[in-house]
Amino acid sequence: SVRKTLLLMKNLYLLILGSLFSLQLKAQSQYFSVPVKVLDTYLEDSVHVIGRLDLDFPVDGKVFVQFDGEGFGDTLDRIILAANDQPDWGTNDGNVSFVSNEKGEGNCFSHTRTFSVTAGQHSFYAVAHNYVDNGGSGIASIFGTLSVEFIPQNDEIISESSITVDEYEALQPVAFDSITIETSGAGKVELRLNGNLDINFGDVMLVAITDTKNWSFSDPNNIALEATAPNEYYVGFSFTRVVDIPKAGVYTFYAMAQRGYEEEGSGYIYAYTNFHARFYSSTSDNVVLGRKIIEDDFNLGQDLRLMDSINLNVPNSGKVEIRFDGELQSSLGHQILLAASNSPSYALENGSVILEATDADLDRHTFVHTQVYDVEPGTHTYYVMAEDYLGDGTAIDLHGHFLVKYYPESVVSANEALFTELPFEIWPNPATDRISIQYQHAEEPMTISILDLQGHVVRQKRNMVSGSDLETTTLPAGIYIVQLSNGKENGYKMLVKE
């Protein structure tokens, strides 16, 4: 009956709130991001902070700070880019860079750093600087995404990282880095290799992530890199793989390289790279999906071509990161647009990358495109696509990977005042198809979240005002917590869904 239900609510109220508080002390992995957009900015005078995230972590842990995107600079200028926990960049693995061979040429870049963090407030930065080579105007445009993935200490997500700054002979297959990860059971491992590779001009260098050293560049699961000018030997790249893990155990993966196709250089590489592995168990609330995309002689017409898609069903609100990276070979004079999106369309600048071969022989480009979306419960579809932008069609070779990763939305951080009461009322309670929220200061917008008893956000509506409704039709019958938040204080009420 309703009377018994309300009595049960009263008896369980503090118990459930206490359980949610304990859950927050345990802490969940979290994901944060901000788009970066810099238009025609003078970068030679100093280091410029072009993206920033100010975060507050509930417990100690580890963060992966990632800055991906595309840059356009003047010829003779080297544009240095970095993800960092300081508003600056460092040498060796502390940055990536590019030089444009022609004005308006797009250059993709990818830089990841790993830091240990303590509970409390931290800031992370995307920075840019025209440094070392500065014979041009010093003006550049940069479009990208700065993101931070936080993994609490003792979390079920297992992560490992490796940094390489060294020279290797790659006339034969060479493992220039490796990473070992011990998994707790079945699941998936996300592997990512990115940074800069110093390649001798005239060589085509094949790079792959493998689970064995017995590899040859004839394996199609690789990307081909080449320096685009005698004075531009740094090649920025990003290469992702998602590997199924059948059971608990110790797994080793290798970053492999071998010269192939063209052999006019010395056959040596110098790596400034970051290699990362993250294991997500099959029981994790996080979901990671990946798909290889290998297309040789893929025909692009005048219209946008969808290359692949991934469906993702999410049980709760959260964020989805999608990443499309790899290597493209295209014909001289064609601008090839590549994009990852939550719809079969694209936007210019942050919503896509555009690459163009400026020499008939130097026709290989690396690419990376990262997008982040807020999601509500349900099925969502994500796409990767290509187009001969402004052209009338051409054929391309593309070797890459499409990643889709879901992060459930955390409830509130443990350092928030969980038991601080913002007074409000819910009507009706018990509820069937919708609830109305009434509170004082009716003109003040609030965020209303409905949480299940595991602390997951199952419904959320931002910028609500007093008297607004929240739909509950599709919620399973049961007991929930309704959270009212103005960003500083919170209020909580029990809700019964019939």
C-alpha cells in the first residue's frame, strides 16, 4: 500500500543515502573534456594556454590527459602542442609538433600524458607555442579536444603506461616499446600509441600494435608514416586498438616498426611516444567498443561516404568519447575530409579534419579526430565518414580504428556536502509517468537527477525551474533518489516509482 511504501521510504532514507556516500568514497572513473578552438593566433611570443580543465577529485588516483586535433600553421614555423598538468610544455615526451609545408595545410596531432593525482583540486592544460623553427609569421589555427580520464586508486579499471625516447634501427621488424598488463578477468583492453616519430626523409615506416614480436609490415593492421619534407622529419600520429581479453592473466603488447614500401633513408627511427593500456572488465559500467577500418582503393564520390558505424546501448546518463585515428593515402590535389560523429554528417573545424597531399610521392597523412557527447539512456549510433571535400571524387587507402567509449555519469564527488539539504518537494510520490519539482527561489535554474540505489544517474534534466516536470514513464518500478543541485548545494528525496 501507499502507507507501507512511505513508511519504508522513511526507514530506508538514511541507510540509502549512507550507502550512496560510501559508494562515492569508493569513487568511479570519470571523464572530462573541453573543445579547443584557436583562430589565427600569434604563438611566437610565449606559451599560450588554449584549453583548460579545473577538476576536483574525490580520492587519489591516476589521470590520462589527452590533447588531439588538427593544426594549421605558416611555412617555416614549428608549432609545439602539449597536454600537461602545468601551463607549459617540456622536452622529449612533453610535447608534439608540426610544420606546414604549404600555407593552409592541415596537420593532425595527438599528445597524451599520465599523472598521479591526490584527492582535491587540479588543473590540466592544452598549450601551444611557435618555437625553434620560427621563420614564418608565427600565426596558427588549432582545433581539437582536451580531455582527462580519471581512474581512482583501487578501481577495477587497470591501466599501464610507457614512454619511449630513443633511437631504433627498423630495417627489420623491431619492438621499440612494450607494455604488460595483468587483467582481473574477461573484458577488453584499449591500447593507444601516440606522439611523434622521427623518420628519415625517403623512408616509409610501418607501425603496428601487436601481441607478438613475430610481425611483418605485410600485415594490413598497421599504419604507414613518412616525413613530408627533408626539413620536417617529425611525424605526429595516433594508433588505437581494442583487444578482447578471454580470461584473467598477464598480457604483453608491442609497439612494432619496420621500414617498407620506400627505402631511400637510413631505416632508423627516433621515437617520442606514449604507449597506454587500459583494461575494462566485462562487468564494468564503462563500455569500450572498437572496430578496425582497413579500406584500400576506397572510392569517394562527390557525396559524403559513411565508412562504418557502431551502435551503443547505455543504461544510464553519461558521456561517450569517439575517436577515429590512423593513416590516409590520397591523390595529389584532393582535400580529403574525415570525421567521427553522432550523426551521419559533419561540421567543419572541430567537427572534422581535412588532409591534402601536396606532392605526388609524399601522399601519406596521419589523422585523429576525437569527439565527446553527453548521452541519455538508450541506443545511440556513431559514425565515421569521408568525403572528397570540394572535389569530384577520388580513391583513397585508409588504415585506421574507430573507438567508442562510454563513461557512466558519477553521482556527486565525495568532497561535496552530500547531506546538505536544499528543500524541495516531489509530486506525485509514488509516481507513474512523471514528477513535478517544487522549490524556493523559483527563478533559480537547478539540475534534477534521478539515481538508482547503486548511485547511477538514470534520468537528468538541467536548467529546470520550480514547477517543471521530469518524465519517469520508462523507469522500472522501484525506489530511487531524486537529487536537486544548484552546483554548490544539494538536496535529496526518496521517490517510489509504481
